Amino acid sequence: MKYTQSIIPQQSPSQCFFCHKQYDLCRHHCLHGRGIKPLAEADGLWIWICNSCHNMSNESVHLDPERKKDRSLQKIAQDSLIAKYRKQGLSEEAARHCFRERYGRFYD
């Protein structure tokens, strides 16, 4: 399967976004849910993340009851895609409109 290049700013593509571990990495789509993951893949809204930070601890993206990391990644993804739209010449308002049309909401 060919993956779209991520547009999420990350220190290194070979380490965990959160703890910087360089092993046991998997891809995490920053926006997810019904019908959202394929859009996030196409838009490059994913990061490398270790298994522990992904779904193997109570502080992980998927298991934290307060969803701190998940919400943070959703906002980073939203800002990254809006910035991409802005670089393509859209105004802030138009870029935000495009994001909302595509994802159905804002993650502010």
C-alpha cells in the first residue's frame, strides 16, 4: 500500500511524535472516526507514534480518558491542513471553510 506523505510537522520521521522512541513505531491518523480516516490519509494527516504512546498505556492517544493527546493531534492536524490551503493561495476564511466542508467540523 502506498501512503501519502505526512504534512504534520515532526522532528524526525523515524521516531515517536511524543516520546521520540525510535522503535515499535506505527502510523496514527490524527483525525479518525466514521469516514474520516481515509480523508486524513489522503491529506497526509498522520504521524509516527510508538505502541506505548499509541494504545498500550493509560496515557496513550487511544486510552487516555481525558483524550489530551488525541485532542492535541486533532488541532495540529487541522492547523496543518489549513496552513497547506493557505500556501495554495486561499485566505484564512476560505481555508477554514474548506477544512470544515471536508471534515464536517473544527477541532478548536
